[in-house]
Amino acid sequence: MNKRQARLFAIGSTVIATLAFVGLTIDSHRQFPKLTNAQNITPAVTHGKDVWHKYNCINCHTLFGEGAYYAPDLTKIAQHRGAEYLKAYMKDPSKFYDEQRHRRLMPKQDLTDVEIADLVSFLDWVSKVDNQGWPPRPILVTGAGVGPMGVLQAAAGSAPPPGAPPAVADKSPIALGEVVFREAVPACAACHSLVPGAQMAGPSLAGVASRARETVGSADYTGQAEDAAAYLHESIVQPSAHTIAGAMYSASGVSFMPATYGKDLTPEQIDQLVAYLMTFK
């Protein structure tokens, strides 16, 4: 290839690349309203975005993989956890763990009720954006050894002895339910993951509240519950009241889950555990 041919090749390649870039950019902007559900951007969502920036949430968290990496990506957090959990957590994160054992995982921002509600609306809108599977990794929301928003707890923060009262007083039922989940005997977290698709000795509880509603409404349901919360309560105290045929977690109509929680946990602890599990949409 002589100099003239090389020059023409370079110019032609540049023109083709430029046209491709411009075309893809135009096509992306054409699809943005549909991909982002722009029609659902309400004043509450807009204000929630302002709250996100006002309190510098991006200094620790990420959206769509962009931001800091100290705390987890929250792109789909609203789909993994219910609004009530998010509101309670943002109201006072310290109620969800023992600061002496786990250290301060998330600062208390002193958001107003309106700011919290609108920030939840913003995160709900973000969770419904078609992000084409990005970021391409599972988001750990909670689980054994992982804090409420997916932040790793201090390794030295081992669970207190069975029956020991929570170290932090005046917790919400959801926060207390998380304590029960981790510290019941045997611990729920020993057999159940809270990460979508991560099956352990028991099934993943990600989305368990939604599945509970579907189960109660199905013709195959054999228990006595009439709503999702009652079904979760029934599953804790009478795990064999309803089993799924062909599933690996039961045999001959008997669940492999211990049937002792009904007597080992107090009614209040069971209600708290149900409140916590109901946040997994």
C-alpha cells in the first residue's frame, strides 16, 4: 500500500467510524425514553434524585456500576427489598446492627420522611430502567456475614450466645427480624441465602414475599394461610403444612426444615421474622 492508498484508507476508516458512532448515538437517544420509562419520572422521583446527590450517596454507593465502590451497587435494590425495609433502614441504619460489634456501616443522615419517601421512589424508578444487564454481577443485598445493604460485616462480629437480647434497644420489627434470621437456633442464614439464584441447603429467600403471594393463591396450596404473611408464619412454625412436589427440600410430604421454631422462638420473634421476610419482593 503506497502513501496515497494509506491516506485514503485512514480517511475512509475515520468517516465510517464517525458515521457508525453518530448513528449509534442517535439510536441510543431514540431508545432512552422507552428504556428508562421516562413517563414514570414524577416530581417525587426527581426530588429523590436530588436527595441522592444532596447527601452524596454516590460517594459510597453506585448506580448502574457508576460511583464509588465502598458500598454495593443499588441499581436493583428496590426490586430486591421492599419500600418499608428501605424506609426503616434509611431512617436509622444503626437499628439494623450492633455498632460495637459491626462498627458503623452506614452513617445516619437524618433525612426527613419526605426525603426518604422520594429517595425510595427514585430507587424504585432506577430499578425498572432497562439497563441491559449492567452491572454484570449479582448484587449482594444481605445474607450470612453480610449487612443489610450488602456491606461486609467485621469478621470479629460473631453472633452472641443463643437467647442473648439484641445489643441495640428500640429496634423496628424489621430490624429485629433480621437479628432473628441471623441468630435463631439453628440460624436461618445457615441454610437460606438471600441472594437471587444462590441455593444452599434450603432455597434462596430472595423474592420470598412475592412467591408466598403466588403460592397462597394457587390451586395446589394445601396449607391454611390466607395471605403472604400468614403463609410465611405457617412455613416457619409448620414447614410441612405445604411442600412443593418434586422439590429437593422435602420428601414424602415432609419438609427438611426443622419444625422446632414454633416452640424455640417467641410469638414476637416469629412476627418480627415474618416482617423481615416480607421485605423480600
